[in-house]
Amino acid sequence: MVYYDRFRSKTEDQQIIDELEKLAEAYPTYGFKKMFYLLRAKGYLWNHKRVYGE
């Protein structure tokens, strides 16, 4: 059996990038882990591997 990744459009990736940029401006001293938990608190259910990869 062969596994293929689902194609992600640029708009899906851009939403993650935009949210991370907003958080980075608001919290410049926060690292990835704290920003990831802030995204979770806002209701985004993105996987940590997906967020870190952007």
C-alpha cells in the first residue's frame, strides 16, 4: 500500500502563517510551544507538526 499526502492549498498554509505572525508581534519573547498553545486556546486544531513546518 502506498500513502500519499493530501494536497494543501496555499490558502490553508497562509492562514497558519498569518496567525503565527500576529502572535509573534504580540508576544515577541514567546517560543514555538507557547505560540502553539495560544493557537489551541483560540480554537485552532492544527497539528503541531503542521504548524512547525510552516
